[in-house]
Amino acid sequence: MQRGRHASTAVGSLGTYAAAALLLAQAACSSAASRGSGCEDCSPRVTATLPPRLVLVPDAGGSACPRTITDAGGNRLTLLRLLPNDRADYTIAPGVYGARENEALRLHCKDGTVVGLVHL
């Protein structure tokens, strides 16, 4: 009987450690998302109304990613976050290009190629 009690205690301890590790991982992910870096590699959503490319006018500071973009339809997009490899996410109003609430437009700043819509 002594042996069974030790086995169940060990299993219970493993479960506790696994739960603690899961909580730490979730906290780290939500912390990264709140810093604006949680979605660097998420899969973009493509809609039929997304343009293939936007015309970018670089800011005077030399960054390839301008702070604001006005598209051909007059929609103003504002820089939300810079990402590695000259990519950036821009705020976009829900409905524009099929965007939903809490989505941003991701594009490559070097040539204005639209990657897709990403969840914030």
C-alpha cells in the first residue's frame, strides 16, 4: 500500500508542474502580445478585396515603413508596429478590405506588397 501512495503523489506532482508550466507559457504569450510582438509569425488572412500592393512614400527619417499611408480609396492606415524583415502592421478600420475588429493590415515596406490581415 505504501508503494501505491508514492506513485499517486508523484503523478499528482507532475500534474501540478505541468499546470504551472502551462500557466507560465500563457502569461509569457499574453505579455508578448501586449508588447506588440506576439503575432510576428501568425498566418495572415487574405480576402478577395485586399490590394496586392500599396504605394508607400517613405518618411523623412529614412525608415522604409512610413507612419501613415493613404490608399487609393482615401483610407488612412497608421503604423501600429514594426516587424523584422522590413514588415509592418497598420491599423485598419473594420470593413476596409474585409478587415474584422481587432485586425491589422500587414505589408512589406520595401515594395508595399500586402501580406494580409492579422489578428491583434
